[in-house]
Amino acid sequence: MHRTKAGEGRSSPFSRETFLPHLTGELPTLIGTTAREVTFILQRQETGWSADLSTSLEKEPPLHARTIPSMRDGSAAETHRQVLDASRRIARLMSVPRGGRAALVARVSLDDARIVDWEPERLHASGDGLALSASESEVPLLVAALLPFTRGFGERTLSLSMKGEHRNGESLPRWSLEEARVLEPAPPPSSVADIHQEYRAIHESILTQFQEQTREYAVLAAGFTLEQLAYSLVGGLALKGGWVLVGKGAPTVLSFLSKGGRGAVLWFRNLLVRTPTADRELLVRLWMKAETQGLKALTEVEKQELRALMIRMEKVLETPLDDTAKNRLWAWAREEYFSLYHPQFAKLLGEAGLRAYEVHHLYPMRYAHLFPKLDINGRANLVGLHVDVHRSVNAVWLSLGRAAQRMKPQDVTQVVETINHHYSRWFHKVYNPADAAALANAQRAALGEVAALKALLVP
């Protein structure tokens, strides 16, 4: 909002009966068969409002603009209370020297519909007379300016520019709002640049369901996949600076989450599927509160619960995977290997060829708990193999028999290195059936080396 020209005094009350017919006359142009964005430019004149409607998108919508249609009217009572409180505090700085002028620029920090903080950016006054404070009647001016901006979402900063003047003979100064605008935001941290849009879309969806459908956290989370929940937590922690909530008792979890990006999202999703249901539900409840009400809404008890939960999740990394987690991770591994990590290989194989290829974990999921810092489903641990090659590799692992239960991290690594040495020529490659003899030789050599290790492990 901004003033296009200087004016004298206040505008006259406007007539809804005049304005609304004009606006509703334009609205039918919105009706169509495809989704579209519409821009309203509303101009206040001395005697009323005029509206200009455009269906051509001239520039990208601002980051803080909502994209999900809203059915909510008015503002929440708590939002209005915060706006009124901030307006009254700002108004206390609005003083003008008798017979002089003043200008005030204030910055208001918002997070979703909440006013987080405000501060004066610039205050200037001219004149030598006694300072005259603004009256309470100026507060509604600020409230009317602030309230519309609370309908956005995410963290943002609003700049309010006001000018005051005192005229001789009048008891109080007059104030006018010159401009109210959201400042251009800083680019997102590089750690979350690749997931910024996904996070904001999920955050907006959570807010919409919570605010307009008043859903409980458990019901709210039920509509989200583990990957979406991971996007919410990884993106939210990075953008809101909430790393301190994780605590130092979960160094591995913190190290992965602080990397940010899609890699951290997938890693945390993989951890969520390994986490006991009760702990997963607790995490959802705590994080949904942080997403909908802000990090500051968490009580000290809830913050302690979250830190204790992260410590338990750290220990999950040292716990063998159950069958449910293995099945989910296997499915994700195949999907992400061909669609995310090696799409060109998938294109080369074609739809028919893909049926003959499987995805192999270099460090098997059976031993994931021995390598808590390993991204078990990460790109570096996945290879695409023809079913014949995969069958041969599995035979090497199965040859360990009872010795598999005695394996230590260094033993697993030794077997992985043996398999990599003898089979790497077929990793991420189209298998030629003419290599059957070479494949058999590779299996015999690998079995021999693993047999030597097995002899040391089995008494």
C-alpha cells in the first residue's frame, strides 16, 4: 500500500453501493476452464474506491503470498490482539514538534499470522516546539495497515512509513500512512535452496488445514507422507534456525540435518521409517505445533521432550532394521536409484529392460546398525545390477552362514571391498550375457576370499 500523491485531510467515507457493483461487474471475467491468477489494483480516491483487474501475470508472485484458496473471513482474535498491541507501541513513538513535521519508518517482523517483533528504523522530526504525542485515534490507522499483511505466510519483514504534521491552532498532530510494503527477502540458505519451494508448499498446506479446518495434529499429519514430514522438519529447522532444539545428544542426527537439501530430507525420512511408532507420533505432535504456532510456542517441557526424542532416534541408528523398515527402504531404493540418481541408465534400459535389473545395497541393510553414520539408502551405497549379477553377489553374502551373526564393522567392510573388487565392472552397466563365464569366475574368487574370513569368525 502506498500514497500516490499528497493530500489534505481525510477522505470521505466511501459507498459500498457504488463500489461493489463495479467490482462484481468485473468478476465474471474470472470464470473459465483453467486455473489463473488475478491481480486487483485498488485505488482510494477522495470520494471512494476504484478497482482495476488484470488476468495477465506480470511477475512472479511474492514468496509470502498464499497459493491455496482461503475461505477464512477476518482475522483470528490472537492475531488482532498482537496487531493492536504493536500498533499502540508504535504510536507511542509518533510525536511531532508543535508547528513542525515528523517522519517515522518502522519494521515489523512477521511469521505466518504472528507479529514476532518490531523496531523503529528511522525517526526524523523538524521544528523547535514542544513534542506532541499522537492520539489514540491514530492507532486504528496502524491496525488497518498491519492486518492485511498478516494473511501472508512464512517469515517476512514489513516496512511502515508514516508522516506527521502539526498545524498551528490545532491541538493534535495529524498522521498519514505513506507506504506499507513487504521488504524483498534474503535468498534462502544454500543448505535448503533446493528444497525451499517444497518446504513452503508443505508449510502452507499445514497452516491452511490447521487454521481453516481446525484439525488436530495427529489428523493433520495423517495426510502427509514420511517424506513430506521430513521436508517440513529439515526445511523448517534450517529456515527458522532451530538447530538448538535437536540438542548435542544426537550428533549424527544433527550432522545430517544440518547439511540440509534433498539429501538430508531423504536421510531423515529413512530414519523416520525406522523410528518406533510412539516416538514418531510424538515428533509429529511437537513439530506440527512448531510449524503452526512457531518455535517459541514450544514450552520448556516440550523442548526437553524433543531433545530426548532426538537422543532416542540417535540410538535407533544403532538398532537392526525390522522387516517393515527393510521393505520400505528397498522400495524407495529402487525408485530413487532409477528416477533420481541414474535416470539416464533407466532411459537406456527402457521399460522392458528395467524388469531385469535390481538395486543392490553395497553395505547391506542387515548391517545398517553397524554403520550409524552411513546413509544406507544414499546414492553412494546403491548400485544397479542385472538380476544374474545380483544373484551372484547375494550368493557371496549368503556363504557367510552363521558367521554373519558375528560380523563386526571391519568384517562387513572387508566383504564389501571384496565384492566391489570382483563385481564393479557390472555396476551401473548393461550386462552382456556373454560375460557369464567372467561372472562365474568373479563369484569363485569372491567366495574364496570370503571363506578365508569366515574361517576366522566361526569357531
